[in-house]
Amino acid sequence: MSERNKKSVIIALLIASIAALFVVPLLGISDIPIKVLLERSVEDKNYSIYWNIRLPRALLAFMVGAILSLCGMVYQAIFRNPLTTPFTLGISSGAAFGAVAFIIFGSEIAFLGLAKTYLSAFLGAILSVLLLYLLMRIKGGFSTFIMLLAGVAINFIFSSLILFLQYIADYTKVFHTYRWLMGNLGTYGFEKTATLFPFFIIGSFVILVFNKELNLMLLGEDLAVSRGLDTDRFKLFMFLLCSVMVGASVSLCGIIGFVGMVAPHISRLIIGSNHRYLAPASLLFGGCFMVICDLISRKIVPPSEIPIGIITALLGGPLFIWLLIRRGSNMMSF
């Protein structure tokens, strides 16, 4: 694909993203007429539903999808492994442990406008990052292979602790933890959106800026070192950046799987492996994918709402199988 065509794809994805953000909130159990975008009527029920519930939710969905997709792309590049996801290194399980521990032993008290469950989940994610960093320091380097194995081990440890907490908790709190672990974008107003926005905008900007370094990592660490890149420092920096971004996302919305693995691969199929174009494509495609999944979760069995994590897994699984059939052994080549 030529450079001009790649730019056209990015523009098309940008237009689709803007359309998704403003059109999808019009759709739901009861659709809202498009005039709500043109007329300001505070007394209108549809106006309140659109601007106070559905639009903030669509913005939150877009940012979460974009964060997971971008961070999945980064992990796949620095680890040179197509199966790496934002959750491989134990970040999600650490956040889940923090949230589950607070749901079972704490109480739902708001702090700075947010439930302390979110803060506990974020601290759990940071704890998993610190554990992995400590292991790497003890090992004396940031080997890709060791980081992956350590991340898997941390994931298992926190998952086991979550099962233990659920075993000793009462049924009401266990049900609450299950609902949180399935992923949830439910929000009223812009509090969650405003909380996640700094992580999204700063993290995305940094990742987009470092597209050349990601291309070098994709070609191999030896070549990257020969071009003057300090690979250990770069891997650590990108790992910490993506961990904080994913930790913030998981703490607010729970565990939402498959987006971080599938969205970068589909974007790579569309636009190629050059991160100059792949990074913005992954950001936009991941965001759009999450907004559409949120719409499906609201429309499929009204008036109930299916947790978003179930929808992403149901859509992501078949998409990934299609990807395997289409690329076959080329899945391992970027």
C-alpha cells in the first residue's frame, strides 16, 4: 500500500471515529432523534440522556478501546510476540485483585468523585508493575523472555488470590466481584471520562512520537542497538507507560479482553507494520471497535445490558480465528 493510501485510511478511520462517537449514542433501547445534536433543550429527556449518559459513555468506551489497542501494539512490538496483550504481564490481574479486595473488605465511599474501588484497582495494577520491575532488577536486566515469564507468573499469583478472596466472601460480594471482572462501561456524567482523559492523551501522544523506535524494536534488538537505541531503557519506559495506561483503564472499567490483541492485528492487516501509520490506525480502530461493542451490549437483550467484556470476547474470538485462517503461519511475522 502506498503512503498516500495509508494516509487515506487514517483519515477514513478518523471520520469513522468521529461519526461513531456522536451517532452511536443516539442508538439504544430507545433511539434518540438526531435533532438533539442541533437543538439545546435542557428540559428535554432525550437531551439529558444523550449528553449526560450516552455521550460520556461513548467517549469512555473509545478511550478504553484506544488504550488497550495501542498498548497491545506496543507490547507486540517490544516483545516481538503476536500473542502478547496488555494483560499478559499481570497488570489486569493486579488491578482486579485490588478491586476485589476492596469490594470484599472495604466499603463504597467516594473519594474525589470516584468510588474507592477504582483507586484500589489502580493501586493493584501499580503493585503488579512494581513486582515485575523488582524481579527484573534482581535478575539484573530486562530480558524479553524473562519479563514474559515473570508476567505470566504474577498473573497466576493474583488470579489465585482473587479466587481465594471469592471463596471466603459472602455470595452478595462474590456476585459483585464477578460483575466487575466482566467489564462495565456504565457511567453518568463525565467523571470517569475526565479521570481517564490525561492517561489517554499523554500516553497516546508519547506512543505516537516513538514510532521509529518501535519499528527498530520490531526488527530485532541487535539491529536496534546498532542504530543507537538503548533497548533495555526503552523497553522499561514503554512497559511502565503502557502499564499505567492499562491500569487506569482496568481500574475504571474492569477487565475487557481481546481488544488489545485483535485490534492491532486487524489494523496491521489493513495498513501494514510501519508504526508511523499503525499506531494511529490502532488507536482509531480500537476506539471504534469498543464503541460498537458497547452499542451491541446495550441493544442485544433490552432492557438488560450485557457486560462489555463478554461482547468483546464473543466478537474478538471469531475475528481472531478469521485472522489465523487468513494469515496462517504468517501470524508470527510482523
